[in-house]
Amino acid sequence: MAQEAELLYRTVAWEESRLQSADKKAAGPLFDVKSSDEAAVCQLHLPHSETEDALLLDGLLSVVHITDEGLSILEPLEVTHTHVVVKVPHLSFFGLVRKIFKSVLSRVIKGQVLVFLQPPFGEEQTLDVHLLQKNVLVEEVADKHRPAVNITISSDCELELYKGYSVHCEPEGFFIQPEIKTFDSRFGPNYHPTFQVSLTTSTERVVLKVKGQGGKVVWYYRMSLAGPRHALSRGNVPAESRDPAESRVPAKRRVPAESRVPAESRVPAESRVPAESSVPAESSVPADQWLFSVRPDFIQRVSQTVLNVLLDELFQSGVISESEMTSARTKHKNDGAREVVDVVRNKGAAASRVLINALCDLDPYLYEELHSS
């Protein structure tokens, strides 16, 4: 901004038919942007959800500018790892669009999983699970689902457009619908659940997994339902759900400490994987030595999605500190994997066993390959 001014926005529905002739597809919400001083706004930074590999494709992202005179395409001044920067001719409607490629590489995007707990109906209660692109605003989705409570979780994952995904729940036996759903980008105005999990009101905690084709886990979270139920009983809605559709530019999202999994809800390391999948007995191969032996392959082959969940598991289990988790998460994938494996390995066999058991649970295929190498 050229000078201080109040910037307001609201999201509006896309008219996808207007993009088809330009060989474009919506890649983010469509914003109606206003300001108390229009001349003060010289640039907009629109969040995107592209992976580093996808950004290598020339001309992948651009910005649509819609006025009373029609639709025009604005080329970015800069594309960072998180935002597209565009010069603003004058304020109206702006939205991020994506060039339609046939390349498989361009279809992997940064995603998020949002989970909402509905009010109980008799002895039944439903979890709404949404698979969305990362640049969909949480408050927009939450506003559509009141009085359901948005459960604060680590939501980051990578998703592939037009591929099928399924949700799995532990304890088992709960009804989940649909069994499989093809992922596609959605930017409102409605945000219907991708999946619904039917629980009982006596269920205290669950483990949710999102699996892609072939059974690979792309997202995993262990959550307690006590806090969301308490919020429902008091009629409280989390802060991220209170913002109106038109609001000031939001601050960077943070996960409050009180929303992390409490110690009494954590699953002990020895309970995470079946005995036949456990790390070799320490008398034969100590876990820290085994981790050192597979270190190069782990660094190269672990996915960003699995690494992010591993960091959450290690932090929640008390193996790493919050600063260690943040340090690894902010680095490039290989550097982050190298840092976490070395930090954990240097804390001994018990800490190393927590990492290995979590890896076995999250990515059993990689674990088996490392174990047999």
C-alpha cells in the first residue's frame, strides 16, 4: 500500500463459464476488494496453493480482474512460494486463476483438511470432513456451517486434482459416506462436506486418516472431541468462525497451544503400530542406530505431507520442542527431514523409536522399504 488505509474484502461466487474460453480455471476465491482510499492500494498479494514443482511451469498462475467493462487477465509481478503479487489498476473483483495443463505434475496442489463437529441428534453426532485447497479461507467455510464447531487441527496436506480419496476412522465401525470422492477445487459459495463420519456421543477421541488411491495416507490426525463438545454445549464458536464474510485482511493463522492434543490423549509409542511392525528389539539393533542407517533414504524419500504429520506426532509426544518443530517445518523438505532425523536420533533410542513407529503408521510402504534396505 502506498499509504495507510482500511482495506475490506468479501468473497463472491465465480462464474466458471467466463474462464473456459481463456483456458483458465479458478485457483482461489474471487475477492471483491474495497478501500477507504483506493489510491492507497497499489498491489495485491493473493494466496495460492501450488507446490514448488508446479510453480516451475511457465505461466501457470495469473489474476483475473473483473469490472463493469468485462474480464481481463493480469500477469503477476512476482510469484512467491505462497502468494501471487499483482499490480492493481483500480479496485473491483480479483481472483487467482490457473492455466489448464494436461501435465500430471501440475495437478498436485497444497491442500487442507477441515473438520467440523455438528450438534448431537439423540445419541448420534456427525463429523463433517472437507478436502479443500489451502487458499480457501477457513472463516468462509465455518460461516456456512454454524452452529457446527470447527476443530482446530494441523490441516496441511498435498492433494491431487481429479484423484479419488477416502476417509478412515479409528475406532473402526462408524459409518462413513461416501466411500470414495474425487477431489476437485471448490471456491464457494457453498462448501458441502466431502465426507461425513457418523459417531456416537460417547466417543471421546478419534483418529482420522485421508488416503489416496493405493492406500497411501496423505493426512492423519488424532483428535479429542471434549473441547468441541464443550463449545457446542455453551453455544460458543471458535474465533475463526466469527469473522463476517466482509472483513479486514486476516492475521497469519496460528494454532493456539491450548488446541494441541493434551498429554492424557496421546497414544503411547508402543501402541502406535502392531508388534509385527515394530522396530527391531534394542538388543539387536537400537532404534537410533537403525535410524542412522536409513538416514539418507529417509531424507530423500519421505514426502512433505508425511514429514509435517511426523513433526506434529513428535511434538505432541514430547520428543521435540515447539522451536525444533517450527525450525524443521520452515525449511525445504530435504533440509527439514535431515534436521528432524538428526535431532531425534541424538536424543537416543527411545525418541528414535517414537519417530520410527509413527512413520510405520503413516507410510507403511516407505517404512518397509527402509526396513528391508
